[in-house]
Amino acid sequence: RGPKGVEHVMGFHIMGDVVGVGGIGQSAYVFDMRALEPSDVCEIPYDRLQALGSAVPALGRNIFRIFGRYRNRDARMLSLRREDAAQARVAGFLLDFSRRLDERGGDPTRFRLPMSRAELANYLGLGVADVEVEIARLDTRGTVMASGQRMEIRDLEGLQSLAAGHG
């Protein structure tokens, strides 16, 4: 929640994501996390992770690589939310979600978004109506086929162009 008790969606995690990286510097996680669907979580206390990283240098390097990847993702998404055009924000989000699924062996072109339109709008800094309009536009253009929470990317290059603000 923000300073006035207003909920702010800071991210959406998928299977295989590491969560809690943002709490390492403060030694405490400053966000609440809510599962949108049945989930499994494997908790590894940071001091134990440090000990394992010291004992197995290759593991330690991999841990830093993973943490760096999350910092880069956070920076990409912050940049996305600064986009003026709602179309670019929605397209960029769908591309990022697709890429993350692909990295984990999922289908990058057909997937279900676990979040509601309201949660997605909150995350992107848009109104719910804006998100609904932009998804409908993507569908009408044939860039994606949207049915409720189900998405099918039909024109990856078109989606990339829209995400870059060339709409």
C-alpha cells in the first residue's frame, strides 16, 4: 500500500520467478504479496542463501545474475509505466509477459493473464477503461486475440511496434 493506504500493484510474478529481492537492502520486504491463483513458494532465508553462495562460488555468481535480471526487469517496467500512450503500455506489458513465459518454457503466444483488468490497470498506471479499450483495439487490429483473460499474440512484430510507440 502507498503512503495513504491506497493499494499499488508493483508487479506480477509467474512460476519460476524469484520474489523478495527488493527486501535485501533493507533486510525486510516492504511489500505485501498476494497470490492470484494457487501457487507454490519455496522460502530461502537470505543468510542461508549467502552461505550457499559462499560455499559454492558458481551458485553465488548465478544468484547475482538472477538478482541483476530482476533489477533490469524492474527498470524496464518502470520505463514502461512512464510511456504516455496507453497503447504502448498495454502492448509492452503483453510482450514482457510473453517473453517471461518463453524463458520458462511456456507458450509465449497463447497464455492466460492471471490478473484482473483492474489489477493490470493499477500496475500500468491507467484506468480500467483504458486497458479494456486498448486490449479491444489490439484484438480488432488482429495483433492479439483476446477472450477474457486468455490472450493469443497473432502479430508479434505489430505488438513490438505498438510497444515502441509506433502505433
